Amino acid sequence: MITEFLTRLRFLVFRKKRSEFDEELRFHLEQSIAMKVAGGLNAGEARRQALIDFGGVERAREQCEEQRPGWWAGLLSQDLRCALRGIFAHRWFSGAIILTLALGIGLNTMVFTLVNAVLFKPVPQPNGNRLVSVMERNLKGDDRSLPLSYPDFVDYRTQATSYEFFEATTDQDAVMSERGNPPQQFHLDRCTAGIFSMVEAKAILGRGLQESDEQAGAPPVVVIGYNVWKERYAGVAGIVGRQVQVDGQPATIVGVMPKDFRFPHGVDLWMPLIPNADLFKRENRLLRGYAILKPHVAVKNAQTELSGISARLARQYPVNKDLGISVLTFNDRFNGGQIRIVFLLMLAGVGFVLLIACADVANMMLSRSLNRQREMSIRSALGASRWRIVRQLLLESVLLSALGGLMGLGLAQGGIRWFDLATAPIRPDWIHFTMNFPVFGYFAALCIFSGLLFGIAPALRSSKPNPIDVLKDGAHSVGRRRGGWLSSVLVMFQFAVTLVLLTGAGMFVRSLLVRLAVNPSIPADRITTARLHLPEDRYKDNDARIHFFDQLLPRLRSIPGASHAAIASAAPAMGTADQQIELEHQPIANPAQRPRISFVAQSPGYFETIHVPLQQGRDFTDTDGTPHHEAAIVTRDAAMRLWPGENPMGKRFRLFDEKNQPSAWITIVGVSADMVQELQTNDPRPLLFVPYRQEGWDNMALVVDAATDPLPSMRQAVQSLDGELPLSEPFRLNDALDQLVWFLRVFGRVFAGFALIGMLMASVGIYAVIAHATENRTQEIGVRIALGANLRNILALVMARGLWQISVGLVVGLAAALPLAHFLGSAPLLASRFSATDFLAIASMLALVGVFACWLPARRATTLDPVRAIRYE
């Protein structure tokens, strides 16, 4: 085997020169001539017969080459030089192809880089490919994920054998304060001590959490993130050991984590999870589980094991009835569901763009193949096999694709940079959009695939000309109309795919416009909102929280320049809470069958502050929400859905919490105009408003209507009551809405860009086909003009084919776009339905662009000189 390899290598590297082959061939030819002369033939006849017997010299040389190891390298080198000569001989034509492919391949490389980072690339933590998220799920009802209770977590941790580590966290917003620094709100995770060991994270200063920190009575400690250390403490080296307060409770800073470490997601502070009486209640579900699977253990196997444990817990503990378990990879937990669908749709979208680009290039190559028939016939006549011609043409196509791909890499890098900046405020901190080996492998495969895709049909067509017909004088037009059906199919395909792309882009743009137009009566540019969290350790019960907000409201209303002020559990369009509802006189025995409603807790004057009118009844008063004065206001839509055909005033209902405990009976005292409170849904629940005194919320939004910036005065009002309470998430309402729709804004631009590029390519494609067809019919058009055809006749003649192609393409595209629109319309991230008018508008726009592209070459045909046209060949 080694000898054979060395022999092949020697022949490959030290191949005989062309002159040596010629010398051998000449020797064999002279020997054949000598034998025929010896047989009685004269020298001339002997040479003629020897050449006939010998065959073509070039073919003989190729046959000799093919018998030697490594013969293909020489032929490949020849084909490569031939392909490069062809590319550079037609620079403008090649440049147009390269630019077209640069768009298609560049966009695909960009999007695959994004998809790879979000969906496929493991979390950049040690053993990130084995990191999973564990949560419970509701087997009845909505099948949504639920946090773990601490006892359930302990049971899973002790009984499961599929894991090397199994840890848990619970997150919250917490206020850090100490002398010399203003109070500041951070994202805090209380976690089991092994969380740092699980992801092999070590503090850059001090230490992480230890098991002893979890013991009852242990000194309270906190580990801070790198950003907190740098921004709050200016990176001082002596930070370890500093005494601080977290939500009013003393704690000692024992460590600082590395710069990019914010596990699980966006965490600023870590404190030990210390079990207490409430935590040991199995119905209190607060924890998220994270685990590292053992090597060679699949996620589905871990799921099966935990499902068995979950079933045993459901039989053993009634509160676990109807609960299952969900084990997902870390990426699937945070980037699954709708996010996964949208990124895969984006990958499909750029795939369509590439197909349109390949169709464009294939049409260009088909047109050029007609002009190369004479060249191919000469090659065939000189002995080149059909396979050799096809191979040369395909190599030329792949080279064009590779050159386009290399140019597209720059486009891809620019697009990645833009997307990185556009998504920076909301992107999980472990996602980095960078090109890696899988991306470059995808890029290389894309270049080869694209070259073969657009090159195969022109290569097969060019490789089978009839040399006798093609080489005849005046036969330049032979076969010009052959293959026209293929160009027509490609144009139809382009228009169909473009319509699908425009539909997807239209769905995103429509959803964005719909969301930006919500609640038109609310002056979002005047309303300022900020959240205020009351620490549970200092505000232990409802009375304490209600008393604080009762004192705060007058201070907010007295802010200079503020016309109105109120508090609410969520500002307009910023989300809701939800609970099950039961209407009076309509009891529902099975809790799983009770409908859910959305509600917002608010203070009196809220509707006046946000400029939403009451259509019936009254606003809340200071006594509403106190015992025996439970009240609610419903929107007009909620009233019609809950009490259709009835007057809702005075109707009563009660709410059920997660423990299935009912509230007191609540009476409807007013009906408001409809408003949107949840942007990320296309099926909102009935919306109710209740007085904040009914529950005593610890986290409320302060809402102030003011022409000037009221934030400094809002902070002053809060700190005049409690100097350790910071405001978080301060926004003008219009800015907050912009942040909520960033997803639609970014992806709407992306899909709109894809659709516009596709429409441009489709238009160029049909223009090129009609222009080429018009050129082929120059003589016919000249004859028709000479015989008296008018402008309208010529336009109809030339444009008929293009209009037919556009019509068929739009019909096929519409058939494909309808299910796409239905699918996207059901996605909560879009929450927008496409109407027949929308489809008609998009199809009309695309048709107009296509008709204009057809009209240009048709208009030029009407200006032909009949005499010159008849002579044209």
C-alpha cells in the first residue's frame, strides 16, 4: 500500500512534460508508418492510414494521461485555466453574476451565523453542551412551564442519576445600599452553592458561594458581578469584606465574578439559597433547576428518568397532581418556541433569496449558452467528450459562485455587525454573533451548491449542440427558442417566491404598525413611568405596603408640571397579571375549566392619568378595595365577553389564585373604553382593573402625566419616604413601547430587506428574459413592422410572454403564501392577521414592478428600424 502511494505521488509530482508525451506518440506513429511501408504501401498512403488507425493526437494524449496515477490533477488544472479565461474574457457578464451571488450567499452566511449562535452553538460555559434547564409543567390546561418547589428540587436531586450537578436558583430584583452610595436596584439570584462549581466559574476576587453559606444562621454573604464592581465601586481592590445591605438586610461582599459571567442570565448579585419554613412548602414554586448531564446521557433519557420521579411525587403528594417535568437544553429553554421559529423562518427567507439569485444567474447562463454553441461545437468536433464540456462549464459556475461568495463575506460581516448592535439591549449575554468553523463549512457548501444549482442546466444544454447545424453559415439562430420553457419556469419561480417573501415581510410590518398604533387616546409622549419595589423584609404585609403608597400618591400628584399621577401594577401595554375567574350564579366545579382573565391593580385617578375615558359607572374611590368594598372596572370588550347582552354594572365575580383559593366577591362599578394591555398576544384575555388596596402589591409602576421630565421629582418623592428605595426602569411611555416592539422593528427590517432584494432580482430576471426573447425575434418584429403592425401590436406581442409568466408566478406564490400567513398570524410574536386586501396590495405591487420590467424591452422593440431588423442575424 505504501509503495503504491509513493508511486502515485511520484507520478503526480514528477509527471512527464508535454514534449516527452509528444516524442512517445511520434515514435509509435513512425513505427506504424514503417510497418505499412514494409507491407507494400507508399509513404504517403502509409502515413494516411497510420493516422486513421491512430486517431486524434489530442485524444491519444488524454488516453495516455488517464492511465497514469494522478491524471485527474492535470485535467483539473487545464479545466481551471479554461474556466478562468472564460470568466475574465467576459468581465461585465461575470461581474453581474458575481454581484448577484454575493447578495444571495452573503445574506445566507449572515443569517446562518445568527442562527448558529442562537440555536445551535453550545452555551460558552464548560460542559455547555450538557447544560440543561429543569422545570415543572402543567399537564392540564395550558401546559406552561412552572418553577420547582424546594422539596421537589431536593427529591429530583437526590433520586436522579443522570446528572453530575443539579442546582437551583430563584431570581428577583433587589436593592443594594450602604453608606456613601445611593441605593441601586440589581438583578439578584438566590442559588444553591454548587451553581458556580457546576459551570466551573471562579471569582476573580475573593470566593464564590460555599455549602456552609446555605446553613441556617450562617453570616449573610453576597457575590457581586464584574459590572457592579466596576460601575458602583469603581473597581477598588479592597471590595471583599465590605458590609452592604441587600433589601435592607446586612450582607458581606465575599467575591467578584469574572467580566462575562452573569449566569444564568443577566444576573448582577448572587446570594445563597437558605431554606426556611415557607420554602419547604411543596406548593411554593419558586425555583429554576439547572443541571449538567453525565457524559453520553441524552436529554431524552434524562427527561424519562425525571418523568418517572415526577409521577411518583404526583402519587405521593396531592399538590403535585397534574404536574410533569420538562428537561430542555439551556438554549432551547431561553431561545426555543417562537424565537426558534422566527430565526428558522429567517434562514428560510434568505434561502429563498439565494434560490431567486440562482434562478437569475441560471437565466443569464442559459442566454449565454446560446451564444457559446459555436464554441462548444468546435470543442466537440475536436474530440472533447460531452462529460469534459459539462465538467468545464460546471467548474466555471462553481468558480463564479466562489468569487461571489468571497465578496458576500464582507456583506455578511456588515450585516452581522448591524444585527449585533440592533439586538444588544435585549440579547442574552452568552450569545455572541461570530463566524466559526461550522459557519465557514456552511459557506463553502453554499458556494459549491449554488454553482452546481445554477450551472447544471446551462452546462447540459451547451454540451449537446449538433456541430453540423451550428457550424453552418447562417445557423446562428439555431436552437435560440429551445429551452425557452426553462427560462419561463425560472421566472415564474422567482415571482412566486418573491410573493411569499413579501407576505412574510408584510406580516412583520403590519404587526409593528398595529402595535405602534395601540391605545391612540393615551399621550405616550407625555406619560413617564418607573417601577418601585418594596423590599419584603421591611414591608412585610399588605397594610405596610398600602400605607406607603397612600403616602406616596399625594407627593406624586404635587410634582411641579404634573397634571395627573397614579400607581398601577403595570403601565399601559406593559403586561398584566392573570387569575382564574368565576362569575356569580355560574359556578364551575372543575378548576381546570375555569377561564382566566387579565387584570391590573391601580389607584384612583389612573384612567384620568392615562386619558382613557370611562363609558359607564365611576372610577375607584379611596374606600374601594377595603374589606366589604371589593370593586372592579372592566373594559367594554371584557363586559361583552363575560356578560354578553347584559348590563355589567353591579355584576359580581371572584378570582382564584394559584392555590385555588377564592377571593371575596367583587362588584363591577365601571366600564372603561377598550385598551391594549398585552402586546405579545393575538388572543388577549378579558381585561379587568381592581384597586391596589385589594392585594397590597409590593412592586408597582408610578405613572405621571407631565409635559416636562418628572423623574427627579419622582425620585425625591420616593426617597422622602424611604431613602433606600431606588426607582427602576424609568421611561417615557413611548420609549418603553419602542423597546417592546424592538423585535418586530428589527426582524421587520430584515424580512423587508429580503423581500425587496428578491423583488429586485425577480424584476431583473424577467427583464433579461424578455429582452433576450425580443432580441431573438428581431427579424420577426422587423417583418411585422414592415407589414404595418402598430405600436400596440408590437407591445402586446413582446409583453404577452412576460405577463403570462408573472400571472402564473403570482398564482403559485399566492397558494404558498396563504398557509404562511395563517401560520404567522397565529404566532403570539406577530399577533396580526393578513386580509384579502393585504394580499391584493402585495400582489398588485409585485405585478406592477414585473409589468414595468416587461415594458422596457417591449418599448425598445417598437423603435426598431425594419430594414436593419430584417437583416439582423
